[in-house]
Amino acid sequence: MTSLRKATEGKTMKFAACIVCALVLPTTVLAGPTSAQRKSQFEKALGLIMASSTPGLSTLMREDLIKDYLDAKPNKGQAVELVGGQYFRSTLHEDQTVTGDRTLEACQLRYLKPCALLAVNDDLAAEDELISKDMPRLHYSGEFDLSQIPIIRLITRNRADVQNYYAATAPKAIAIHPWGKIFVSTGNTTSNAAQTVALAKCNADPERKFRDGPCFVYAIDNPK
């Protein structure tokens, strides 16, 4: 009896194992797309949106823009100025939640027109018609306010010269570039001199090397 019971139990265990296999295998077959597959799907979808929203852009230029975006480091965003069909990419933000708005601000400052957001990291921002969005911080005028500075990353906002700008000696000025880089000039003889120095610092930036448009004066003294 003992031997028969063991043999029966052995058959039962094998049968149960087969059931487990049958239950597990379909799950494996129905598994979601791999990271590479998702990236490929995103790349194709992004290409379709770009082709439909900016048909005047050549295939080669579109492919180059997509490749550059895919290769860029997160947190990143891609925007387009729809009137001229011009694109802008913004990268290395500390948080995905702020990347979209900063990318739109950067694009609008670069092209001086509101832009539409295409993607943040590997997610499409819009699947249908792209809509341009006018960014309010680019229209702010008033007393210097750290929270109103557009585009810049937290590490830039926390810089000592930025944090201390309000209390710094005037005449003074700040220049800003669409990359989110700002340059402070304080203790000058005149406001014009402060602006000239700030812009000169920005234009001489060795990292930027005059790419992605000019610099702009953001602040002069402490406007009221």
C-alpha cells in the first residue's frame, strides 16, 4: 500500500506540474512589448506626428531630429514651433513633471512664438492635432521673482549669484538663453553696461558656442 500510494502521489505531482506549465506558458506568450519594442513604437509614432505637423521638413532632417532626441538624456522634451516648422529639444531636467513646460518655454524663447509639445521622455504629449501653448512666465514683468524665471533647472535657480541677485548692487542685469543658462552682471556703472556685460558673458559661453539662437536680457536692476 505504501508503494502504491507513493506512485500515485508521484503521478499526481507530475500532472499538477503540467497544469502549472499550461497556466504559465500563455502568460509568457502574452507578455507586453520589450523596452526595445516600445522604443521602436514610440519612434514610429513620433515620426508620423512630425511628418503630419511639419510636412515641409525633409525625411532626412526628420530622421536626424528623432535620432538626436532618442539619444538625448532624460528628463527631456521635444517641442515644435508650428508656423515655421522649427523644432527644439530640452534635456537634463531634474524631474519629468517640469520638463514639458520648460521645453515649451525654451522653444518659445528660441523662436519668439508659442510652441507645441510633442514628447516628454519616451511618451507622446499629444496623439492628435498639436496645439501651441503660450507660456505665461515669458510675459512676466514686475519685481524680480526667482519663481518666475523660465526654463532654468533647479541647480541653476539655487546658484548663489541667482539667489542673491535681488540684493546685489545695481546697476545689474541678467541674460538668459533657451538652453536654460543665465548670466548675472552686478555692480556696473550704468544699466546699459550691466546688460552689455551679461549678454557678453552669455554669448561667450564655451559650452553653447553660439548654438540655438541668441541670448536675451531677462532682468535689469530690480523692476517694480
